[in-house]
Amino acid sequence: VSQTSHSPRLVRACLREPLDRPPVWLMRQAGRYLSEYMQIREKVPFLALCKNPELAAEVSIQPFRRFGMDGVIMFSDILIPVEAMGMTLEFTEKGPVLPEPIRSVEDINRLSIPDPIEKTGFVMEILKRLRQELSSHPDVGLIGFAGAPWTLASYMLEGGVSRNYTQIKKMMYDEPQELHRLLGMLADTVTQYLNAQIEAGAQVVQLFDSWGGIVSRQLYGEFIHPYHVRIIEGLNREKAPVILYVNGSRGLLDKMAETGADVVGVDWLTSLSDARKQTGNHVALQGNLDPNALYTKPEVLRSLVETMLAEGGSQGYICNLGHGILPTTPIENVQVMVDAVKQSGRNGINPVEELSVGAQRGIQ
Ligand code: CP3
């Protein structure tokens, strides 16, 4: 990716350009904590919303309109390409359900690697609309995303949100070659899907491995890490940097940095300064506020954000939560968080310097 001051702040942070302040956005920022989202959801079921480019673009813009984040993530779900591979997908109040989960080798044989335009053209349409809507805000970055193979495979095998991950672990131990075959198909699906998103206008892409933290480091190295590498190597990196997010990444951050991702996502179990020690300085970091911090008093939240900004610094850092925002989050606090980050830029100082070298106050 070429480094230019005309790129959105988010892209410049991914490329580790020095900035007056880091960009801020929130994982799952489009969703149920917003009354304007709920108003649309009262009329439209979740999956229908994902497949309606006009409404999905509207829902993606809602948090930006209200809070002014530096990034807009397209509204969709990680399971959209799984449906395109040939599986049945439903959404209930409790989350995604796949009523016909993979139970045999034949079930894997029936899956295909979908053409992203032919099967999920509506996703590309959402991105095109968003780029158009954001053309008057060139400093705001448009984010595309996909689920990573391990997390997608776990949904395909478990049939939905799981507590113990018994099916995928059973397959991992019993038939590792079959699991590798499935993960390989998913890696190719995700690579093509993300490249199509970049082509459609995504300026940054994030790979979500939400269940990447449920196995040992050794098994992570065997079943999870190689597929991150395979996807990242296949992406059109000239056009968009990539963020790798793994939930439960404590002890895995060095492996994540090894993938070649531009940005490593950090959850709240690791401090940003410890994360830097593990990743080295050749990647940017994103994170890592506990989503529950958004339930505290505004002055407590502000100080938590300031501490995080001081650790993150203003080069190679994207301010975010450590995982998705929760549906009952008080929205005033989202504004408090976004404003605190933007305020740190107006002070005209690197927040790290503010804490450690007070004498440099005022020097940019
Ligand atoms: O970030 C955004 O604002 C974009 C939208 C987005 C959604 N899902 C919308 C959504 C993104 C990036 C996702 C990714 C996703 N989906 C992940 C990875 C991120 C993570 O949190 O780890 C996962 C694991 C899923 C699967 C999924 N979709 C679950 C487990 C659930 C139910 C639980 C929950 O949090 O609601 C969903 C449903 C879903 N995806 C909703 C939204 C707004 C709620 C559905 C509704 O409106 O009723």
C-alpha cells in the first residue's frame, strides 16, 4: 500500500505513519445498542438486512453519523460466505443456527468455493454504496471483513454458538486431514471473498478468528496460524492493509505478528505494552478496552481510555475495544470514548509523552 497523507487516518495508522492521534472505531459498532438500528430491525429480519444493500449501508453509517468514528465497518456477518458455500443458515435471538451441520466427509464434499461476486454480490454492493456515501469524508476508512477458517469451521461443525466445541475438536483429533481439507476450502473462499471486497472499495480488511483462543499454542500452530498466513499471502495488499483479530489471543500475539498482517488485534487480557513486546515493532496494534468498561461512570471510562492511549501511542495504533460492543451498552459512553480519543489529538501532543515527559507538553 502506498503511504500517502490522502489516505484515511485508519489506513495511515495500519501503515504505522506518525499521527497527531490514533484513529478510533469499535468492533460491532453497527448493532443493537443503537435505537436507530433496532428501528430497522423491527421491520427486517437480520439475514434479510444483510442482503439488502441499501438498508445494510444505512445501518453501517449509523454509528458514524451519531459518534463520528474514524472507521465505518460494513454491516454483514461472518457466516454469509458459509451460506454461499452451500450450507443452510438461519438467525434466531440467540445468534446464528446452521440446522444441517457438517457430520461426515460427504457433507464436506458437497460444499463449494463460491464465486464472491456471483454468490455474495450484495456484500460488494454494500461496500460500493458506502464508498460513495463516504466520498465527502476522505479521512474516514471503510472496513471490510471475513471470519477466519477455524471460527467458520466451528460454526459449520457445531451448528451454531457452542460451549464446548466438541464437534470441531473431535474432528481435529479423529480426522485431522479432513479438518485440514475443510479449513483449506475456507481459506480459499475467504481469500477470494476479501479480495472482492477490496475491489469493491474496502480500504482495510479485518479477519476475525473469534474462537481462535480455544486450543493450545501447539494446535493453534497446526490448525489456525497456517490458514491466516495462507489468506494474508493471497490478499491484494497493494490496495488494503489487513487487521488480524483473535479472541483469547494471550500467548499467541507473536504468532499473529508472524502472519504478515499489518495490524494485530489485542483483547483486554493483554496490555498494549506487553502486546508490543510480543509482536515487535513491525506491526500496528488495535484494541483493547474491555467492552464492559463502557458501563462505568464517564470519568472512569475517560481515564481508562487515556491510559490505553498512553500505552498505544500515536504511531501504529488503532483505538478500539478488545472485542465487540455489547447490546446493552449505554450509548453516551460510546461518545465519551470517541471524544476522548479525538481530544487527545487536539492537545497536540503524543499521549505517551504527556505521561512520561511532561516537559514536552506543547511540542508536536
Ligand atoms: O462490526 C459491525 O458493526 C459489523 C457487523 C458485524 C456483525 N457480525 C453484525 C451482527 C460483524 C463484524 C459481525 C462478525 C461476527 N459475527 C463475528 C466475529 C466478531 C466477534 O464478535 O467475534 C461472529 C462470531 C459472528 C457470528 C454471530 N452473529 C453471532 C455469534 C451472533 C449472535 C450473538 C450476537 O452478538 O448477537 C450474530 C448476530 C449478529 N451479527 C448481530 C449483529 C448486529 C445481532 C443480530 C440482531 O440484530 O439481532
